[in-house]
Amino acid sequence: MNNKFFANELIKWYEYHHRDLPWRSTRNAYYIWLSEIILQQTRIAQGLPYYERFTEAYPTVIDLANAPEQEVIRLWQGLGYYSRARNLHQTAKYIVEELNGAFPTTYAGLLKLKGIGPYTAAAIASFAYDEPVAVVDGNVYRVLSRVFGIDTDITSGEGQRQFANLANELISREQPATYNQAIMEFGAVQCTPSSPDCLLCPVQPHCVAFATGRIHLLPVKVKKTKVRERFFNYFVIVQNGRIAMRQRTDKDVWQKLFDFYLIETEAIVQSIDEFIDNQTINAIFSQTTINPPSRIFTHILTHQRIQAQFWVLEAPPEITLNLPPELAFLTEEEIENVPKPVLVTSYWKEHFF
Ligand code: SF4
């Protein structure tokens, strides 16, 4: 199949079948960047309200750069992968402080920004500036592997190079933005992972996977993500109607979000006696009333599965507790307003409302 024919078929299909989404009708690099970062690892239905909230709260990159980091993370709450929100904010500051508020206008320039990889740089460069550089995301891998019958592992370096080269050969030089939108939308709507609509597909007569019965075998993805199992034990220390929390600072999940005093263990803890060797928590135990543990809350991230139990420790009003320095007492209202991991929010809603 000729490259031009493929690109034209996708563009024609796109004109009739695409979904109207707010970031598709703008050439503003800032809005496109926001939408791309929000939609990484996120479904459109989930990301759309966040896009609307961010563009309303921060209509320009200058507004985003000037916002307090905690406010940005709070607005991001619920989307997960919080490093995206921190990178977003830092990059906005960099653009304002170092680039006079102007986005780089080329793929190569965009790639130098923190949090912008090849996919996002290609999306912004093509959608905002019509640079003919191809996007390669999961949808593109699927469409190209099926149409051209390519069974190279898409997680291998060789596969990534092969698909990127092919995608860049196929992109329309006349309409790079529409072509990139079209191939991604085609993968999301027509050539879907488990039930592609082959009967009404404009490229079906040329599709190698269709002709050879390999639709469900492509694309090939060999590597399986290894999931790390983690067990969190949270201690919710309550005194005078306030609760001790800390801001997470370690290089770990949920950096800068707020949670409670935490001890991580190798497995689910069956009895509070298992913390006998931990002097810090034993000192707090000796000053408080220990309530039975909560149910187990589970949170699944791409590479981790976290199971958490919470214990409420109630301290008498008059004593001075021996708390670790990172903990500070917050009122319920303050807790409502600080950014928290979804797992902590779920527990909070179940037990404090
Ligand atoms: S024929 Fe089916 S598998 Fe091939 S591109 Fe069309 S929808 Fe995808």
C-alpha cells in the first residue's frame, strides 16, 4: 500500500468519525501540552474534567507558573502519577523564567523540557506548529502492527525504532497535525484492542493482520510489568480533634502529598504486637488508646500494588506526645484541603465523614 494512500484514508476516516474534544480545536501549545500530560495513562472521560479545571484555573502558562505547587497538586488530586503534576508546574516555571513565557516551537526544542518525551514533543510540534513528526503511542503501535503485519516486540528497542521509522515515513507532509490525530483516533475508535471494526474499516483490503487472521496476535508485547507488592501500616494519631499528618518527601510514590505516620512491612500485619521492635511507634502506643485496625484498602499503580491498614491512636488532650518531627497536627478542614493520595482519601471519607 502506498504511503500517501494510507495517510489519505486515515484523514478521510477522521473527518467523519472523530470525537470533538476541546484540545483538538486549538493550536495553543500550552493547552495541547496540558491535555497531553493529563491524558498520559488516563482515559479521556476521566481526564476531560481535569483539563477543563486546569484551563479555567490557569488560562496561561504564566498563571500555572505563578500558582503555589501545593495548589497545583491539589487540583491534580485523583489523577495519580503525581510526578506529572510536579513536572508540569516546574516546566511552566522554566518556560516563564527562562524562555520568556514562550514554548519552544520545534520537536527538538520541546524534547529538552522536563516531563516531555518523544510522544508529547511530537504531539505538540505537529498539533501546534504543523511539524511533520509522527506520534507513536499505544494506538499507533496497534494500527501499524496490524495493517503492515509487523510482529516485532513493541517494548524492544528494535521494535520502537522500527515503528518510529515507519510512522515517520507514513505521516502526511501536507497535514501532519490531522494525520497524527487521525491515526491515534483510528486506533482508539476503529482498530481497538479487542473488538476492531474490520467490516467497516477503510484500510481492510490492505490490512495484513486481517488477511492472515492475526488481528488478536498483534501488536506483540513481550515484556510483562513486574508488580511490586507493598504493605502500608498507617497510624492516625488523634488529639484534641486534630490529626497528625506529614508531607511525603522521599523519592517514592506520592511525593509532596500528605499522609499519616507510616510503617511499611513485608506482609499484612496480623497483630499490633508485630511493631514491638519499633521504638517510635511503641512510645506513641504507650501514650494513646489503640483502636482496632481498619479494613484493608488496596491501591494499584502501574508497577506496585499497595495494601494499607489504618489504626486510630487516640491521645488524651493534656499530654505532650513524643511524635517524629515530620508530623504536624492538622484540623479536619486543613486535611480536607491538603493534597492526599487516593488511598488516604478513601480511608478518610469512610472514617471521618
Ligand atoms: S481491518 Fe481490522 S485490524 Fe485491520 S486496520 Fe482495519 S480495524 Fe484494524
